[in-house]
Amino acid sequence: MQLGMIGLGRMGGNIVRRLMSNGHTTVVYDKDPKAVAALVADNATGASSLEDFVLKLEAPRTAWVMLPAGKITEATIEALSKLMQPGDVIIDGGNTFWQDDVRRGKALRERGLHYVDVGTSGGIWGIENQFDVVRATFTDGSNVPRIPPVRLGGGVYWRDSNWFTRVNLVHAFAQNDIAVIGETPTAGYNLLNAEITYNTKLNQSWIGAREMTLGLVGNNLLNQNIRNSVSYTKDEVLMPGLGVRAFANLKF
């Protein structure tokens, strides 16, 4: 399936990435060329204008508008509707007032266009998973030294246009497939990490910054004794224990 996305902020951009990870193709447009370029690098097809966006979509076209509810969404859908053809679909992903949706749907239907309201202001949930395995031996059957352990894990995350939060747990199995000389086994462990961040645009007339990110990150929250199986000093030096840090970033 091909789908077009207008508005490549945190929510729109990640919807596009999710679609592409499941085998769909996308055409993307945003007033910020850097946002378009970032998704083109992930194999999306970029558009330089609304006109270019519509031209790159295959009929019948499906265009998802992922912009804040209000004037910008109203203006974008109005301009988009003049470029699309009967049978095409416009999706509004903003948290539009329902009476505006009724009015808009009726107007677009008169032009032969389909209109779908799928407000996603509540954010996006996602599931992560991880499975790492490395096995290597020499021709005589002995183990290659410093092989990382088998690791199995997963987590959940949630994001909207400003907030992002994630919790992730990885279990590393004991590494007993070691070299005959100069290596010792490594015990298994559980690694629990979590983070929460808040990102917002700023008025540059304030301190000159255009964007701010605040965050809190926790690593090894179970305070496990973790040893790096590929380190020469693993038996003497542990990996860092429980740690929590707060940070603030400004973009100028």
C-alpha cells in the first residue's frame, strides 16, 4: 500500500517509519526540508510542495494530514482538496473538533473526495523486541574468544508530539562458550532501562533557542552486577550500576 503523509513531526514521522517497517511505501511532505530529508534517508519518497506530493501519489491517492488542529489543518486540507481527484482519500490525524469534521466531510464529498477523521492526539504506543546471538568456532571446534552472550529482551514506548517514554528489559544468558585459554565464563544478568523526555519548540525571541528537550534517563535500574563478556578486565571491573541522570538540550 502507498500512503502520503503531510506533517513530519514526532508523530507523523514515526507513523511513516512504522508504515515502512511493515512493507508499505510512503510519500512525505513538510514545510521543513530537513524533516523530509530525514525520512528520505529511511527510504520514503520526498516531495518539495503539495503539488509535487500529489503528483508522486498513485491514484486512487491516500493523503494523511498530521498537523495540529485548527487553521493550519484547515488551510492544508483545502489546498490539498483542490489538487486531488474524485475517489482520492484525505485523512485528518489531528484532534479536530467533530463539528468541523462533519462540515469538512460534507464539502469534500461534494467534490467526490473521501474524508476520514482519525484523531491521534493521544499519542502512539509501540512494542520493541530484541534477540542477539553470536556463535563462532575455529576449524578444530574450539570457541572463538570473547563471544557476546545470547540476549533476549523487549519493551514498550509511547510518544506524542511532545512527550516520549520508554521502558526496556534485556536478559543476557550466561556465556559459558569460552576459549580454552585466557578466558573465564560470564554470568547472566537482567538490564532494565527507562527514559522520559519532553520536546517543545521555542520562541527564538526569548533566548535565541528554537527547540528544547528535557529528559530523565535511568540505566541498570535493577542494579545488577553486569560484566562485559568481551572485556579483558571483566573479572576486575563491573559495568556501571544503577544510574539516573537528568538533562536539558537547547537547539539554536
